[in-house]
Amino acid sequence: MKRVFSGIQPTGEIHIGNYVGAIRNWVHLMEEYDCIFSVVDYHAITIDYEISVLGKRCIETAMILIASGLSPEKCNIFIQSHVPEHTELAWIFNCVTPVGDLERMTQFKEKAKQHRGNINMGLMDYPVLQAADILIYKAGYVPVGEDQIQHIELSREVARKFNARFGRLFPEPEAIMSIAPRILGVDGVSKMSKSMNNYIGLLEDKNIIWEKLRTAVTDVNRVRRSDKGNPDLCNIYTIHRAFSSEDVLLEIDKGCRSAGIGCIDCKKKLFENMMVELDPIRERAIYLRENIDYVHDGIRKGAINCRAIAKKTMEEVREALGLLP
């Protein structure tokens, strides 16, 4: 089977933007590909973080992945730092990656602005470690959103440079683009983010989710119930596209444009459809928290399987570089 790799940071509570944009797609890919999914804790430490909770967040993130449908019996789920070959290969890739390529990375520029007091080498080198994450398993496919395309292109360039100098060893990974709608935060303006407190958590209590939806920004041009709206300008309609059927979407679109449906009624329909999908995930998460050994066993098994692949790749890399066995 063709191999897929992707990773997720343990930076906090997973929200519906993460779920719709990545995790739900991973569950589908699991049926068609040899899938490897990593909780990338080494990436998480490139910015300031709470040392005391990092490990707990790694387990929580792995638990949510499993609760969302990623089965340890059908794919490999592991913690990045449990396979040290990732960082070994990243160092080697550093030696074929021009500094200028990293300085041009859009995400580095944005992160440097956000973390002016901690612009460290890890922040700049993030895409090289990401390339190592992918290529240590010779993964041919990486599911990503538009914001990660530049990093996948760098991974392809790293593979080309390594292969040109040391012999063809790595594939040039291809992006599997997410077709999910890009969901904004409940403010309707910014990217959904826990740090900006504009998110809907995947495992949040349904009463909290409803309160966030109830007060969420819709079409700002629709002031009164009698005003006609434009679903194309409404983030609530965008979330509908992620959770509602085509029939409901057509009903909401027509009702909004004709003022036949109000924003609260629109949000109620959305809430009902979201709960159909999120309630089972929340129930599985409750079960897994009570049976957390299953999560620990799953990520342990995943690390063992992935390390076997990574060790073999590194043996080939060391031979190609002429390092002493």
C-alpha cells in the first residue's frame, strides 16, 4: 500500500477546525493507505510551552485521534520523540538545505513576528524536521491544507538535493489536498484558535458548544431578522458545509437569501447536525479516558513499528553518506 504520513501538535485542545481540516480526512485515508500519524512534540517545543503539561497533552491528543476513528489496529499512531531517528535525519537534511530556503518560509516569518522574544533555530528549522518526519518513512503522500503546501515543496526539494548528492533514496512526497471548507473562529474573522478563545472544542460539553454557536458572528450585513442574508459571507454556513447534508445546505441557502430563516434557527440546525457526528466521538473519548491503557498500548505499538522502519532507513542513509558502520 502507498504510505501516508501526517502529524499534529499537542498544543492544546483539538477544535472542530482541526477535526474537519485534518483528522476526519485521516480516518478516510486509513482505509486506502498505509498510514502513519504522529503527535509531533518536538515541533511543539519550538515556542514557549508549559513543561508540566506537555506529556499530558500528548496522551490527550493521541486519545482524541483514536476517539475520532483512527484505530491503532489499522494505522500507526505514535509520539514523535519516541522515534529518535527523526531528529537524526533532520540533522543530515540540514546539511543539504540552504539557509535562504528556510528564511523564505512564510510560516517562519509569521511565527517570528508572534514570538519575537524567542526566535530560535528550531523555529527556523521546523520545515527540515518536518521533511525528516515524512521521509524517514519514505512516505509518498502527505495530507495538508493550503498553508502547508510550501513545507511540502521544501520536503520535495530536500529529497531531490539528497538524492542528487548521495544517490536516489527518498521519494518526492506529494500533497493530498484537503477538500474541507476552511472554518474560521466564532468571531467570523480570525483562524479558529484556542489562544484567541474563538474556538469550538471537539470534546466540549454540548451546552458550551451551543452557547458558542448561539453568539457566533454570522453575516454582519444582516442586522434584523427580516434582512436578507448572504451565506457566502457567513462562517456559520461554512461550518454547515462541514456537518450538514446537501439538502440542508440548499434549505439554509434559500432561507437565508430570502430571509425565510433566521440566524438562530440556522444555528439550531447546525448544532443538531454537529452533535450527530460529535456525540459518538465524545462518548468514545470518555471510554478511553477510563481505559487509558489502551491509548498507551496503541502509541507504544505505533512507536515500535515506526522505529523499525526508521532504523532501516537510517542504515541506508548512513551507508549512502559513507559513515562508519
